[in-house]
Amino acid sequence: MSIGTSRSPGVQDILCTRADHGALGDLGDGLGIHPDDLPDGLVVADESGHVICFNAAAARITAVHASDALGVPLEHALPLEDLEGRRWWQLTDPYGGIATRFAQPERNLLLPGGREVLVSARYVRTAPTGPVRRVVVSIRDTEARRRTERSHAELIATVAHELRSPLTSVKGFTATLLAKWERFTDDQKKLMLETVDADANRVTRLIAELLDISRIDSGRLELRRQPVDIGAAVGRHIQAHVASGQDADRFLVRIQRPLPDCWADPDKIDQVLSNLLENAVRHGEGTVTIDVAASSSPREQGGAETAVTVSDEGSGIPEESMGRVFTRFWRGSKRGGTGLGLYIVKGIVEAHGGTITVGRAPGGGAQFRFTLPVGTPAYLL
């Protein structure tokens, strides 16, 4: 993109390079920071309103080459409009506006072509009410923020959808029982109350998932570490599946003992195992195999690991989807669920300092493998 506007005399040779900061005064001196090191776009205009710095991030965001912007009037090098189509520099008038003004707060503006960016400005004056010596403009791409906003909107939509069904059921059954209690037999009352109880548990699980996501995203997931017998934990979960109607022959557990001591949060590890086994049972087919063993590839710092692998014999996960398995809202099938479970599993494993991967099992199904560092925590040594 070429601007094609006449340049101010005497500044056409000013380039924003690592070798020459002259036009920018002491910007970055003593810190070893050059404008191109900044993550955000930086545009600086001198007292005459001509651009004297146009860093690499600004060039990337605006698609204007620095050599085309340097020496050009600011309103031509950076032709911004507000969301109503008005020219921003004419509205703000940095050089001829109110003498006490020193900044413009961040706002959404449009580049030529309609691309939206976040822009803020600072007016550098020689005195509190003196003339403007520099106009310093910061530009940010809105794509990352938009992705975050979309993610939050999707989360809200998913939660609203998942809550609507059980709450409608709870409300319907309780209202019916209260209005017509005497008309139902004890067996009918029991069935309705069991349904209400199951739907209430579903709401409770969803709220717990939301709290976990909030803590994972903010880095505040608390772990209460204590010795954990992974083999025994696996056994408890399999017994629960058998008690709920699954065939005991569907599960194959292989534990390579001796296992090293594993210090972890037992509730969080139960959550990980529950999710992985539930996925294997619900979305997979055939035998569900659980392998527990000491890791054969210790971490670089010399600590051992316990590795847990959960495999099934179903159709597996398509190769093109494996990179999205641990993201929010990913669903491997149309059999329901919020799509949040594996995202939470990854957050829990990584909070323990471990890793989790997904691949194809020898039998063709999905295979999830997570590792946990072992050994006594430093505060107990």
C-alpha cells in the first residue's frame, strides 16, 4: 500500500531503525528497547504533524510499509475513521484542540477497507499548556480480543442451553407434584423425584465445570496434594461403571508395579479419570483398556512420572480433529455433553505439572495418555 503524499522537508531520511533513534529522543534509551521490539503498533508524529516513527507492528496492522509512512502527515499515514465514518484526526485535532488535553482514551476505529483496530494517543507537550511536541499513537489488533469475546459468548450460550433442559424438567415435575400430589402413586412420585434429583445433579456438575474453567483460565486452580494410589482410583471408577450397568468384561486394567509415589490432588485426579473413562465408554466401542505404569521417559529435571493411558476400540478421533480435542466446546460425537470436559482435564493435568496427549489406539480407537510428576513435594522435605 502506497500513501503517495508529499513529505515534510528534512524528515524523509528519518527511519525507525535500530541504528538511529535521533528523531525519537530518548525512546528506549537505557532499557535497550527499540520501537520494533514493542508488541503493539507505535506511530509518532513531530510538532509539525509528520510521522517520525512507524514501527514494525504498526506496519503489520495497517499494511502500510514504514518507508511509505515516514515523513507523511499523520492524518494521511494513518487515515482513521470512527465507527460512524467520521475522520478521527479532524474530530480530535491534536495540534489545535484544547491546550490542557494530553491524551485520547483507547477506542475502536477503522482503517481504510473497514478493518477495526484499537487506538489510543498521547500528546507530549513542552509545558502543561504548551504546544504539542509529539503525538504518540498506539495501535492494537482487535482479532485476539474478538476471539476472547467470541469464546465468552459461546460459553454463555452453551451454559444457557445446557441449563435450560434440566431446569425446565425440575420446574415441571415439582410444579406437577405440588399441584396434584394426591393423584400419583408412590412409584410415580418416586420416579419423578429421581428425575428431579438427576437433573439437579446435572446442573451442579455444570456449575462445577464453569468454576473449574474460571480457575484454570485465571491460573487460580488450587491443588491439595497428598499421596494418591492411581491404581486404586482407576479400580473405583470401573466399579462405579459396572454398578451403573456396564459389563465388567468391557474393562481391562493393566498396572505395572511397583509404581512410584504420586503426590496429587485426589479429587482432581478423580475428575480426570472420570472424564476419560466416561468418554471411552460413551463415545468408544469394544474393550476399554487402562494402563498405569511408571513413565519410561523421565523429565529433564530428573523426576519420574506416572503415566495413565485410556484406550478404546471405537472409530477413534479423525486426524484433522486431534489438534482441537482439548479446546473448549469440542465434541467428538453428537451424543451430548458440553464440550468442556477435556479442556478441564488438560488444565488439571498441566496444573499438576504433567502433560496429556491424544492419539490412535492399537485397536483403532482413541487413546488418551496423561503423565503426573511423582515424588514428595518440596515443602514436606
